Amino acid sequence: MTAENQDFLHLIDAISELNVKRLRENPEAACYAPSTAYGYARSGQIPTKRQGRAYFVHRADIPLIAKKLPLGTRRPSPSVA
């Protein structure tokens, strides 16, 4: 992989990194939804580069993406009776 391409990360991998970081800080934290990230990427609300059907982001843009994406809500798990 060239140095230029090492700066790019698949959108799903970027969302995964963001979620892992949030969950390390707080296991009960709400996470970012990949489907929402794809919607934001498709509409141009977050900076991405599209190649074929895949979206890629610069590693340097991950904090910006975290600021723009809404967090999902946690649903309470059903109680076992």
C-alpha cells in the first residue's frame, strides 16, 4: 500500500474505531450507527472519498466525523422474568 493510501480508512472501520473508543471510556455509551454514517457520506455531510460502492475517509477527519454524526440511543435490554 502506498503512503498516500495509508491515510485512508474504510468508513466502517472509522466508525468501529470511534465506537471502540467510546465504549472503552464508558461501556454503557451510545454508539455511532454505520447506516447513519453511510447516509451522511452519501449526502456529503461528512468528508469522504468514494471508490466504487465503498466510502473512505482520511484518518485526520475522524474527529470531524465524530462531531457531525449523531449518536444512537441505547434501548434497555428486556428483563428476564
